[in-house]
Amino acid sequence: MTLTGGNEIQRVVDKVLVARPYRHAARVDDQVTAIITVQEDTRFLPETLRAVFSQTVVPGAVVIADCSQQETASLRTDIDIMTQSAAAQHQQIRQQVTVQIMHVHHAQSFGDAVGKVTRISPLAQGKNALWLLHDDSRPADQWCLERLLEAWSNTPTAAILGAKQLDWDGELLHNVGAYAGHHCLRTLVVDGEPDQEQYDMRQDVFAVSFAGALVVGDTLEAMRGVTPWFGTFGESADFCRRLCLHGKRVVVVPQARIAHRRARFEGIRTADGQPLDADEAVDTSMARLHSEQKYRYTDISGVRWPVVWLASILIMCVKAVRELFRKNRISWCMFCMPWIALCNIPSALGARRRVRNQSVLSYKDLSVLTADRRQIDQWKQATRQFEDQQQGTLLSPLVVAHLRKRRIVRWTIAIIAALVALLGVCAMYWDVLRSLWSGGSLYSTMLAPTGATMGQLVASATTPWVFGVGTGVPAPPTPWLLVLMVASVFTGGHVAAALSLMFFLAAPAMVLSFWALAGVVTRSDTVRACAGLAWFALACAWGLFAQANMPMLTVFVCLPAAFAFVFRAVGMYRTEVAVHSRPSIQAAALAALLFIPVVAAEPQLLFALIVLFIVFLVFVTRHRLMLVLIPFPAAFAIAPTLVNAIRYGYQGMWRQLFGDIMLPAQQVNGAPRLMGIVQIALDLVGLGNAQWTSSAFWKDWSHIAAVAVLVAMVALTLIALGTLLMSSVLRPSRMLWSLIVAGLLLAVISPSVGIAVTPYGQAGGSAAPGMALTFVGVITCAAMVAGPAITHFTELRGKESRVQAHARMGSRIVVAVVLACVAALCATCGVFRAQFMQVGVSSQGIPVVAQDYLAQNGDRRVLAMAAESNGSAAYNVMRTSRGDLIDSSPVQRVRVALNREVNPENDHIALISGKLLGNADSDAINELIGLGFGGIYVVKNSPESSAKANDQLISNITASDGTQTVVNNDEGIYFRLVNIDGVDQKITTDWQQRTQSSVWRQAWLWCLGVIAALYVIVAIPRTLRGNEEEA
């Protein structure tokens, strides 16, 4: 007879019963009923059923509990089993085994499903024993049930008999019972070690798994069933705990072997029973921790729960941080555990009450079933050793020597390339380097100098307030100041020194950065070194060093490394032979941290990166979680800027995302206009306004070098097109070309966005960030054409034809030569641009007496002035020794460009300056004192100032009451403003203080600090072993 039904479970059972081979069993035990639970996932059910019917002792009834969502009627059938009579060995007896498929409604767990079966099905009532099986736990051999029954006859006082838990192949151990620990269970078995019968002497234990367990008689009824609240992972532990504390025996039978797939435990089955592939396995850490926490709290008296909960907050935080260092995804679950415990209090009280009411013994009476500290320590040590052995790759000494040799060669070439870049930039800017030792600050026509202290920098970087505009205006902080702040930490708080250090170390850093990215697509050391040098030379050719364009230098340093770690995070990178690529949460954290300076330096890159994030999610079919983790730190780092741009976007404030900390310059930014790619490339190499038809053009070697750079860039792009024809790198090449396209679109859009008003008119955004993103993809694609270039290692080297060797090296040589030519041509162009450098070192500033005055109180200000003509004066509000870089605000420049800058104090200062330029005015001096200013510094040798107008300005200030000349030299004259009231002169800071104490500012800083700290912890290498051969 067969079962006929409509759902998948009934069809599977029918197929197994029909295909069951004709065989002889030792006997059928009518007093044993097997209960097998199953949901929608039926992948393992056929093998489990076949194993049950292949036993030497077959249960008299098999009840299959259908826990799926589909409503079906219960079906029942009888099958014949041929057994041998004990009295007559050669006489065959036909016995029947009843098979029932029974739908179980709303089962919360395995134990809940078993309990409902025992209450409803007559086949499970009045039996001597119940044999409990998951659909994914099959008897590993044909003697499993026979040995359980034999052990029961030898230990008749046992209430439940468990089996040895093995993997699905029946070779590796999961557990052989468990012992009581400190409010937890300890298996004292290394999960995954080979089964060598090393634990077969165990008998009495504290707990066993329900999978394959034999529950004796009315044990379930006597203990009032299983507590479903514990879930499938924890209900057997609670049930066995209540048995032991009630004085009953829990016995493990190591000779009875169960092959357990643990589908839900290992994440290949969802919580509602849906099947998942191994590649789509979900993380079950939360469910396992939750189960352990339920057991722990119900093992403790309810009176102690408040103290335990408070302690758990600290303990879980410490454990979470520890797991972060270990790169374990369980860490975030630990942060949630104390708060989940609060939600479990009502159910936990009921479960604890059942434990207490059924306990007649204490743990002291069960010392034999308790694991002591020595056993636990030995077990933990053995587990660590086994995990280290499993994670490591066993390599022969010859392979190790080969990898070591490759590592030495690789890093030698990388360091040489970095030193070449460092020496090159030092040679080109030797005068700047030499002047920096005098203690000055780096500056250019686009980069303001700095004389700020570390405290002033931190305040400017973390406060939505621009301190240097008038007496201060509310505006989001310039994101790049966060980068400068971190760099200043390494110089002991010397901001000017940090700026200089970043300028010169950017050269070797960007070479090593692109070395890492090129290593994702090729292992050729020559190609990687040439690619890194070409990237550095490109920065020189674009004039980034000549302009001291610190935001773009930051992008050139961090952007390639960020994408290198993105590819490593999802396991898409080349490795040496005998070392395999693997996804890495550590690489994802490093990529996330490296994108912070990229986005902080040039916020406009955020538009392209959002598009690339979506594209990468499409192309990366596995480990997408790694990609999802990457954007958060960068988004939080520029959160004030993003919020301001979105909130006031209807006013046009989204334009601030296209600005940076650099001052707009006509030769770089130009007027807002829509340009083609060719014009953008010409502007980048300094040929934007060149007269191509002029004979003088072709006589200028700098122009010829720039044209050669353009030709080299075109050649490099043509080589990069070859990756579209390489089927072996289909997904990585498409991902890199998405970088190229996104960068080109950004480069076209940015110059058309107005970001400031300058003396030459409106200024547009810079195309350099978009083009940098484009050439990250172009150079990487060119390196990809070189092929893997892996140095193969063979212990016995065979003969290889020269044709094969030359064919393998041909493309590599071509790419290396082209990259080397690009590097040489771009470097030559960079040398010419350095000769017309706009970068220098400022050692000047306001007089020392004025600096001392400002240093005494952060709310003091000095007005710096210079007369440009008889009717025009330039002024700046000074709070440091120089007109400071940290007060440069792209937001404020956009407001001025859109005529949305409302700053009465700044307008008042402009009016006062105009009055003093016209004639002596004591009232203007008093008004300036009323604003909180303590001095006026008139610059004499400013290139924009007029000597005659300056002399008139000085005379007017001198003739005004309330001023006192303190310093008078060739550089300028400093007037102290005398307050007749004797009150300390400082600006009003009520609004500024409200901004600094804002809840939103505190929330942003806390979130940014916590997120950055967590990502830094994850990014710290746990061990260097295994990483160096992938570098």
C-alpha cells in the first residue's frame, strides 16, 4: 500500500516506501514509536527514512510530523517487514510497521511538535519508548536503535538515552552528551574532530541532544513536556536539566551513532523551514546566543536577575569587542543580548518556575555530571588548537621558501618605487622642503596657510560653525578638516607640520596605494610598480603638487587602496600559487575607513560612489554583506554636510558638495560651463587656453610634454578597452569600467556647477575628482590586460617551450612598457609645472604680541586689513597667526554665490573698514571694539595692496581715538584697540556655544566615534600569517 497526497512531504515518503528494498530485519519492536519532524525543506528526509527502515530493529510505528504551512489531512498506511523468528532461525515472519503522516499546527520547535504528536496520535501513546529524529538526523548505521535499546536494558533507570552526534557523513564529531558548566553546558568535545571512539566510555551525562534520542515511557508526561520557549537549539538542554535536577538519569550511548546535518544550526535552512544553498547560508549566531542566554537566566534565581543583567551589559560589551578583534560576526549579536533579555522576562519567569518546582537535587549533588575548571580549560585549548589547524594552509617547505622569496622581491620593488616617488617630489620642491624647517606653513594660491593649534582645528572640524567669517556663522564643518585632524595627531598636534608631512608623503603613499589595487588584477611586480609610478606621475602632470591641492592629493592616496580592499572584501583578487582568495571582513573595514578621507576631501565623489555601490551589488553575486558594511563610516563622517545639502537643497545648497577646502582659482575652476572630455583633459594638463596654431606653442617644451601626456593617456585607454574582450575577467572588468563611466559623468557635470564668487566672476566645480576616478579604472584595466602573471611553483620543473613562455610574457611586457612611458611623460610634464609652482612656505603672520593676545582667549579677534585702492579695502578676521586654512568653508562660499549669506556682523565690519579707509573715525573704532575686536593689523607688503592707499589707511587709524601703535615694521603695523571700559574684549559667542552644545552635534560625534572605533577594531589584523603572500 502506498501513500497518496498533494504536498511534497507525502510524495517524498511515498517514493521512499515504494523504492524500499526487500530485506530481512532482526525484529520489529511494537513498543517503540519513531517520531520524525519535517517542514518545507525535504532534502534530507529520504535518507533519514531509508536509514530508519534499514535498522536491524525497526520501530513498530513511524509518525512523520508535517510542520509545513500547507494544510493536509493525516494519512496512514502499513508496510510489511520480513523478520526472522527467534525460535526458528530459518522461519520468516511477516510483520507490519505503521507509517503515519500527521499535520502538526503551529509547532514552535522540535519539542513542541513532538509533544503535539504524543497528545494527538494513538501511535505515540502508551508506548515504552519514543525515538525522536529530525528530518536531517539519520542513523549513521543499521544498529543505532538496537544499541539504544540494548543500553536501555542495561540501564533501566535511564529516563532518556542520547546518541553520539556526527556530521552528515558520519565521520566528524559534534558532541557526545554534555556536562553542566557555570549556568551553561559544556560538551568537552571539539566540534569537527574525527571520531576515533575517544569518547565512547561516557555514560551518565547532564544533557543529550534530542536528535536520535530515545525517550523512555512516560518521561515527557511526567516532566510536563518540553518548554517550546527555549526553541529547537535549547529545549533539549532545559529538558535534560529538569530531568537531572529531578533525580532522573540522562545517559548517552556512544555506540549509537546519528549523522546530523544540523541544517538550521548551520544556516542552510531558514527559521520557517525554507531550504537554502550553502552559498546562501544565513548566520545563526543570534539564535544560538539567544538560546544560551535563555538557559543561563533560567538557571539562576529570579531575585539575582537585575544584578546579572547589569553585569551582562559590561560583559557582553567586552566580549563583543573581543570578537571584533577576531573578525567574528557574532560581535554585533552580543551587543543586542542584554536588551533582548529584557523582552524575555515574562516567559523566562515561567520557565524558571518549572525548573524550580521540578528540582529535588542541587548542582552540588550532581558533581559527577559537572565539568570542572581543568576540564573546561583543556577543552578550550584543544578547540583553539583544532581551529588554528583547520584555518591554516599546510604548505611544504619548498612552497614556503618560494612564497618567502616572492614576498622579499615584491616588497623590495614596491619600496624602491615608493622611494623614487618620494625623491622625485622632494627634488621638484626642494626649496619648499628646505623652507619648511623654519617652522612655516605650506600655502599656495589656492591653499591658505595655517597657524592654528590642535584645539582650534578640533573645534573647526567637529562644530557646525565657521569661526573666521565675521564673528562666526553657522555652517557644517569642512569634512577634510577631519583628515587634517587625524594627521595632526601623528605630529604631536602641530597642524602646520602635519600639512607639510601630508604633502611630501603623499607621493610614496599614492604609489603604494595603486600598487595594492594593481595587485588585485595582476601579480606582476613590474606592472604593479609601473602602475603605481604612473598614478603618481599623473598627479604631477595635473599640477596637484604645484597647487598644493591637498584634497586631491588625499584622493590620490586613498582612492586606489579603498577599491583594492573592496575587491579583497568580496574575495575577487589574484593570489600567489598555493594561496586561495577568500572574502574578508577585515578588508571591508579597511575599505570603509579609506573611503572616509576620499569623501571628506571631495564630497562630490559621493554621487559616483553611490552609483558604483549599486553596480557592485549587481555584479558581486556572493558576500554582498561585505559591500553593505562599507558605506556607513564615510556617510557618518560627512553627515552634517549631507544633512545641510538635503535640508536646504531647494535653495541650491546641494552645490556645496562640489566644493572643497581649496580656494577657487581661475586657472583651475574657471566659470561654470559644460565641457567635453577633451576640453577637461586639456585643462588638467594646463593646455585649456593654449593657442595650438601658434608657432610659439610648439617651441615650448612644457606644451610638448603636455601633448605627449595626452597621447599617452589615450594609448592607455585603448589598452584598457582590451579587458572588455577578456572573458576570464568578465565581472571585474565590468566593475572597473563602471568606475570609468561614473568618473567621466562626474567630470562632465562638476564644472557646470557654480560653487563660489571670485574676483574673476563665478567659479565652477573641479573636474579632477571625476577624472581621478576614471583613471583609477583605466590604469587598473591596463594592468589587468597583463594577465595574472602568477609565478608558478613546481617541485619538479619540466621543460617548457620558449614559444609558450614568450606568449605568456608578451602582453605583460607591452603593458609594463606603456605604463612606464606614461609615468615618464607625466613626470616630465610635472617637472615643467613645478617650475611655475604656485606653492610656497609662509613664515609671516601677525606680530608676536598679537599672537599672544589671541592665544590668551579663543574668543578674541584681530582685524587684518590692506587697502587695495583709495576706494577698496580687503579685510580678514584673524583668530590665529595667519589667515587660516581651517576657516575655509565651501558652504559659506556657496551661500555668498547664491546671495543667501545673512551675516550682519560681517556687513558691519565691511562698513567699518570702509569708514577707516575714507578718513579718521573714532566712532568706527568704538564700533569695532564693541564687536569684540582687540586690534587692527594693516599689511604693508601685500601684492594686492596700494602703497599710497595703505599709507592713507594707516594715517586714518592712527588719527582715530582708541588706537595705540604697538608694532611697526616693513611687513605691517599693528594697532591695539583700547577699551575705555576696561572690559575684556572678545566677541559674543552665545550662538556659537549653543551650536557647540547642540544635541545633534553630540549625537553625530558619538555615532561617528563609535562607528569609527568599531571599524578600526575590525580592521586591525588578527595575525599577519596568511596575509603577506596576498599583498
